Amino acid sequence: MSIIVTYPDPILRKKSEPIEFVDDELAEFVEKMQDIMYEKDGVGLAAPQIGVSKRIIVLDDGNGLIGLINPVITEMNDNKEPMEEGCLSLPDVRVMVNRPTSIQVEGLDIHGNPVQYTADDMLARIFQHEIDHLNGILIIDYLSTIQRSLMSSKLKQLQRNADS
Ligand code: CO
């Protein structure tokens, strides 16, 4: 049994709650998220993916670890690019997702201090993917109707795995 919550678990569709207090317990939780992300070879993880409906994400695009609490995208450019994405909560599913290539993100670090990131390309994409999770959005939501019908057997299989 994996610690990662997978589709179609309803927690993945909930809007996560903001964090009101950043304390040692929370910092420990963020460290646990980081460990799970690396263990699963993920480049990002959002708290709902381990069953906690709180606005916390961790990510690492290969240039270092970022843990962010209550992340908000404050700016994005108009230039979008498609790229194939996967998700630990949707095993064996790959979806082309069109996203802005440059964004600004604000939030709190694990000490509760305000931080801001300017992110481009891969890092911008991971931030957006993880923040989507906090709003109950999954990569399959970016499928066109035709793509969705092509993928329906895969999604039904995930549903069956969850039921069994
Ligand atoms: Co994901």
C-alpha cells in the first residue's frame, strides 16, 4: 500500500485549507513530504497527495529543494508552451499540458518567512502543477474531450484498482 493518494480519491478534488500557523510540527511535516517526494522520484508533491488537505507544496527541478506554504501565483506571462506531464497520483498517465512559461510565486518558507520566486520553464511548470493540486485540479482536467475518451480505459482501470 503506497503512502501516495491516487486518483480517484476524493481528497485530490478538494480545495486545500490555508496554513494559519507555521510551527515546528509543520516544519517536520514539510520534511516528511520532501522525503516522500525523493523516495518516489517525484519532482514535486502537494500535501493532499499524502492525504492532508493543506496548502503546502515541495518541489525540486534539479536545482535545489523548495518547500512552500500557502503558495500563490502573483504573475504569469502570456507565452504558453505544451509539455507532457505525469503525476504520482495518476500512475502511468501522461498528459500534454499547456502552461505559461514564466511566473512569480509568493508564499511562506518553513520558518514562516515570506518568500518570492521567479520561475521559468520546468520550475514554472512544477509550481503550477503542484498549486493545481491545492485547488483540486489534476492533469487529466487538461485533456480535450477526444483525448479524454482515448484515455477513458486507463482511468477506469485506476478506478477499479481503487475499488479492489
Ligand atoms: Co501531481
